[in-house]
Amino acid sequence: MPFLNHGSYRVRYELDGPADAPAYVLVNGLTQYSELWAAYRDALLARNFRVATFDLLGQGVSDKPALFINQDDHVAVLHRLIGELGEGPVFLSGISFGGLIALRYAIEHGQRLSGLVPMSCFAELSPQLMLIGNALRTGLILGGTGYLQDLLLPMNLSDKWLKPLLDKLDSVKRQGWLVNDVYALQNLMESFLDFQPLTARLSSISLPTMILNGEFDFLTPRALHETLRVEIPNSALVIIPEAYHAFTLEKGALTADLLARFAEDVLAGRWQGNKAVLVAPDEPGGEITPFPAGYDHLRAIPVRRAGP
Amino acid sequence: MSGFLGPLDADGRVPPQQQTRVAAFLISAHGALARQYALVLPLRIEAAWQTELNAQFYRESEIVSLLQRATAWVPDLALGYMAASWEAAWFAAPVEGIADTARAPAVGLATLAHAVHAGIRPAALLPTEASAADPFVMALRRIEFESSRLLQAQILFLKGPDLVPSRNAVSAALEKRHAEVRKLWREMLASIGIDARE
């Protein structure tokens, strides 16, 4: 198991695939750990990519700073990891908290990237997101990691995914509970206490950018992704049908396919963001279609878009 | 070596030898905290924050009491030597880099309490087959849960505005305490055949 050094801390990472292949770097969400990308590793390796995953500082097998974790540290670690990949094309994707780290990396080191895929992401804390975040933190403090998982599972996954697992939820939660320590999760959550909005800096991202948002994501709803689409010049917003915040867990095959197609399009010179709003297919390999013309993609009911 | 306690008996109970050593370690650590809180707890509470000292003292005492009663104790000749090394480790340690000598002992106690409450997760040692009806299993779960609640007082204090000027010194002292406590915990677990994760 290889480790990177960041100051006195060690960060565990995994790197698979041929050294001369274009690379995908995948950044975990708050309560995740590297193994959760296993299906993506297999799918992307099969599509001739190199894949790098890692546990953020405070997560999984990486060291867990006892009192403070600064979001700058995550960007620095990511820079270190991408430095291990040589000179070839690098595509960066992250979900939720990891998407935010990916956004910050693209703002600060965008010249090193060939493409960016923020998923279930945000550039600023809306009042709803800030209050939900505070409530989740209180839940962690009062009820521990298990209670935080109890809150996140129904919030971020569909009935279809949850129903067959209802009598096995303890085993679903167990690995995350084992590898995540309360104090480390709390430190990660408290790194938002001095969070500075990124919206004003998004226009500096000149990279091809595919923004992925679950249709039913109410933790980071459409409006937060719309900010990314409007501000990042070469971006497109792709809505994942019938998906919630944690669609990378629920729809892994589809998401991995979208990641591969995006990178293939970029490398072949076919990608055109145009700030388009698109709808992903239900299954891998299906057609990505434009959002119906004339309708407002920020609404759940089919409301015709107001004229300019 | 396994990462979990066991092998369990047919009723899902942890072997008494393992219970004895794990409980002895936890009693030593939480007992040391209880003693140190007892020393700083005033007879009459004058400030609101001192109510937390009272809570911490009684919760630590409760953990000791619980383990004394819920453990299936067996004779363990190695315990005398091991307990001596544990007890020596809990002594108040000087915290370098904090100019306020009146505050330094409180920081020292908070770093030890943080390391014990955050770094030791006894319930994470339980395999999935451990019996929820067994008092030792329930005690470990209760201690881990209670530790994450007790920890909040240490986090609030160590991250608090009064210690901002000493942030680097506090962080360094805390990381050192964490490393010491984790080392003792891992060594104790290794002595009963458990390979605790880093």
C-alpha cells in the first residue's frame, strides 16, 4: 500500500494502469474511502485509463490530524499525487466534498489538467446547505459516525437502492464506520468553518468541464450546480436521471461510462461544453440528450423558461 | 493476527483473557483521567465551564465502574508489568511552547483526554458476531459512544479562542499524546493476538 508524505502526515493512495495512459484522479466525498472507487478503477482500466485514488487526510488509512485539517492541505496533497503521474493527460473528478477540492485544484493548478468533472458539487454554501451541514455535524457529535450514516443514507440514495438492503443496513454501514473516526470526520466538517466561496474564481477554469448532478439531489440541488455551469466557460451540466447526491455509489457503471466518454471526447478534440444542459442516459452507453428546449432545468415541474 | 477480538465462544462472548487485558487497559486510562479531573474539580463550582469538569469526572468514573462489573476477569500475570507502564504514561506531560504556565496543565490534561477518547475505539474491535446480550460487548460499545461525547469538551477547549496564539504548540502536544496512547493500545492488543489498524 503506497503512501505520500505531506509534512509529518502520510496519505495512502492507489495507482493502477499503464504509466503512459491518460489518468483519472478520483477524490472521495466526506465519509468515503478509497475502496469505494473499485468499480470505477476496473471500468476505467478497461477503457485504457490509468486510475489514481486516495484517502484524504483524516479518512480511511491516511493519517488523521488530531485537531485541525485545512482544505489547503487537501489541495496540496492532490497536487503531490498528480505530480506522481508524470506528464501525460490528467482528468480530475471528485464528489461532493471531493468535488470542492477538485474545483479548488482546477482554479489553482488548472494548467496541469486536461479535464474536470465535479459531481454533486458546490462552489458556495447556500443557507440550506450551511444549515444542513451544521445539523449533520451536530448529528455526528451527538450520535457518532453511525448516526451520521443513518442521516446520509436515506438523504443521498434512492428507495430503489435502499429497499433490498433495509435488513442489511448495519453491514452496509460497517466498513465506513470502522475506517472513519468521529474526531477526524468532525475535523473535516469543521474545515468549512472558514470556507470562502469559490464562485468568483470559477471563470478562471478554462478546462473542459463536465458537471454531474443527480436529478433528485436535494443536499446539493440543481441551483448549486447551475452556478458552476454559468461561471465555468467550457462546461456542460449533465443531469443523471432518478439519481440522488450519492449517485457514484448507486449508478457506478453509468457514471464510470460518462467519465470515460468525457475524457475520450476531450482527447479526440470532440468536447464542446457550450454551457449546455444535458440529460444522461439511464444505462451505460446510452445517448446523452439535450435538456428539452424551452423548459427550465432548474424546476422540477415542467415550466417553460422565461424569455431573456 | 486478526483485527478483531476472538475467536468468540458459542454464545458470541469475547475470550476472558482478552476481556481482562482490554478492560485493564481501559480502566487504567479512564481511571487516570478520573483521578486528574478529581484533582482539578473544585468543591464549589464558580464558573459555568466547571460543570463540564464535573461531568467528565463522573463519566470517567462510570466507565471504570462499568468495566469492573461487566468484565469476565481471569488471572493475568503480565498485567502487573503492563499496568505499571500504562500508569507511567498517563502522568501529566509538560506542554512546550505555551507561555501561560497556569494554562499549560489544563492543556496537558485535555490532550491526554482527547487522545484517549478519540484514539481508542474499543467497539471497533468487536466482530459482527459479538453478542449484543453480552455485558462486556455492551460495555465496549457504550464506552466508545460515550467517549465521542466526552471528546467534545476537549475539542472545544483545544480549538477555542484562548489557545489560538498557541495553536502550533497545542497541535504538536496533541499529536504526541495521540502517538503515545495509540502505541500503548496497539502493543496491548498485539499481546492478545490483535493487529490493530494504524
